[in-house]
Amino acid sequence: MTDKITFPEETAFQDPIKTPGRLRQSMGSAHGTALLSAERLSFAFPQGTPVLRDVSLCLKGGTSVGLLGANGAGKTTLLGALTGTVRGTTGGSVRLDVGGLHARRAIGFATQAIALYPVLTVEENVGHLARLLLGRGEAKAAIERTLEEFALGSIARMRVHHLSGGQRRLVHLAASFVHAPPIRLLDEPTVALDFEARQLVVRRVRAWREEGAAVLVTAHYPEDIEELSTELVLLRDGKTRDLGELGTVLSNQARTLSLRGARPEASWELTLATGTMEEVRSKLGEVPSDVHLSELRLSGNRLRDILLRDPSLSAFAREAEGP
């Protein structure tokens, strides 16, 4: 069954999240299925310039889409428009194909801003949303599972206002997905996280994909997108462009050979097509004679390091996102 949410042009947005429903479908059979599809989605804040002009997006079960875009491109607004948590004028359509589930149960959205009750404990915060979204009958098991998945057992009885910023972020993520929705949206989920907590989030996202969930994630750093995503979409000038699979994007990027001398002027970078030793030797021969390796020694300089860098998303993102 397909649940179609239509946004007529020039009309106020109607929030689809407030419709109650019960979860009856396993995500295991959702791999490869388009769980959420947006077509020609547009959005403008009241009396404001349009932020989204022509957004098309498909979230499939078992995949994680990384949303690239410069600051101010509208990534957070897009997630808000998909979930009905921003108000304004919206056009286009969003379709859910989640076995008859209503949007409230089908979608989980971890906003960039942490939304917790400071005076409640970790367990009480997670439990509040579990009972609200699942009912008391299913809430207990969901709370226990979620606290374990996010490694929150040791702080479950601590009040949120006593937690660090990173701990609050994890609790916020846990509460946002306590109802195990098939569609999960994460806006800057790694903010304030240390290395271990960040890796926990990476493992959770990968586990959700294996379970058949569809994930959409934004992040400030391309390195986080690289670890959290299998597909890439670029948001620029209010429009989306499907960039395809992450692995394909990276395979099309060049490796680079960086040579750095003790003096800044004796440092340079070479672009490699394959990165083989034969190509490295050939490229070294192309270095101008006045900065050749042998000249480093004669000039009293010395070679500090040679670094062969594999393709990364950072350089691609800088070029794709534009100035």
C-alpha cells in the first residue's frame, strides 16, 4: 500500500506526522524497496524566498543516503519538509510505501537540535517517546533494546541536565528511533560526539541498513558522510542531483601524491590516475628541476614526508558544493 502525501502548490503545509498508526510490518523484506519518494518538492518559509525549488529523492530499504550541500543549502529544511516539522508553503509530493503505516510510526527524525526533557532521566526520556509512539504494551521491550543499542545502561537513571553534550546527543538519537521506524532521518548526528560515540553511531546506521531501514543523513564533515552512507545526493541552489553510489563516486576520484619539504616553497602535490609505483616514479620525474628531490639536498632543504592519499569525499564535496 502506498501512502501519498500531496502538497498542492501555494497552499499551507499540512503536517502528516500527527496521524496515529500501529507498527505491523518487519523491515526485513524492505531491501531495495522505495520506502519514501519525493517528487518536485518545493518549500518557502512564510513571506520568504524559496529554499527548495525542485527536490526529487528516493529512500530505499537497506540503503543510507548522504545529503551533501554547502552551509545554507537547505539540508535541514529538506528534512523538515519531508517530516512536516517546518511551516511554510510547499509544493510537490511525498509518497510513503511502508505497508500501511502512518507517517508518525514510519518515520523517525533526529533533529540537529537536541529535544529532551532536562529534568527527566535518560530512561524516562526514551520511555516517554516509546509509550507515545508504541503504547505501553510494546514500550518496555523497546526501551530496553534501545538503551542497550546505544550503550546507555550505565547512565539510564541520570537526569539529562547532568550529562555531557555528547551523551545528550546519544540519548536524543536513541529516543528519536525507539519505535524502530523503517525510515530514519538524521540531521548532523555526530555533533559533539567523541571518537567512540561517533563509531557507535556509525555501527547503528550500518545495522539499520542491514535490517532493511532507509536512512537519510546530513553531516558537517564529508568524512562522516563517507562512513555513514552508501548513496549520495547533492542539494544545490534548491535542487537535488543524484550522485549515485558512494563507491562509484570515490572510484572516479584521483589519488594524489604529496611531497613536502622542510621549507614551504619546496612542497608540491601531484595528481595520479592509478597510484601504482610505476606512475609514482613517472610523476616524480615530472617535478621541475629547480624543485627536484636531488635539489632539496643541494639547497640545504630536506624532504619531510611523501604522502600517497587515496580518494576521499572531501575534495569531491568541495568542488560539487561550489563557492
